[in-house]
Amino acid sequence: MTQPVKRFLYLVHGAPSYHQEVAYSMLSLWRQPGGSEFEIVVVTDDPAPLRALIADPPQLRYPVWAFIDSDTAFTRPPNPWFDAVARGGPWC
């Protein structure tokens, strides 16, 4: 049987201090024996502050995700939203 991917998910947005906290957390993980074997996914409004602190290690990913409440009803296709986020445009 295939082992599941060991993955951590960080949500970070806003003030630079939050990006610093995430960087510290990741660095503390990587200092642990076997810590670099985990994939890290960061969901953020701006990856630049974190990249400035830790660069882009291979186990780090920045996907574009949308968190949807269970009571959400779509009245339009979601693709334009993803396109706007990818361009750095407004999120609403």
C-alpha cells in the first residue's frame, strides 16, 4: 500500500509578522530529524514576504485555492476569480 504524502498546510496573510511566524515554524520543522521530508503548502495573499525570508525550497508549494463554505451557492463560474487571483487582481 502506498503511504500518503506527509503534508503541512499553512494559512498566512496580512502583516509581515505573520509571514515571519510561518518562516520560523518551517525552519523549526526543518531542523528536526526527517523534517525536510514533509511537503509544505502555503496559502497566502502574498508569497513575496515568505520567499524573502526562506527562498523557495523544493518541498514548498504556493497553490491558488479557494476555501468554500458548505452553504455557498455559485451564481457564476469560478474560473474568472482564479484568473484574477493569478494576475494579482481583486479577489471579489
